[in-house]
Amino acid sequence: MMMPMMGMMQNGMMGSTSAVTAPNLDGQHANYIINQLDLFASGERSGTVMGNIAASLSDADKKAVAEYLSGIQ
């Protein structure tokens, strides 16, 4: 039987989601998200995992991610 990912995160392998400290990015302005990705990529904003991810994104990828997130309601 396959368990939906959401179920796994809330009660299964990932434990309780109440300890998650990730910010809610849906609906943020695209320019803000691009700016934050640039700050992570340059190391001006700390976050090893996010810095590595942001540094690997092209400008077009950053724009696509930002537009997607800004469009979520």
C-alpha cells in the first residue's frame, strides 16, 4: 500500500510537521523571491542547503521558481 507523501510527513517517516520552520513562500512577490535566491547563492544570506540549491539555479530557473511560487494562492 502506498502512503501519500503528506501523510508520511505529518505522522510517518518525517515525524510531526509542527517543528518545521520553513517560511511560507506562496503568494510572495516574484522579485522578492529572486532577490532572496541571489542572496543565498552569493552567501550573503546563510543557509548551506539553500545556498547550494540557489547557486545551482540559472537566472531563468530562479525566475521560473519565483513566478510559480508567487502565483500560488
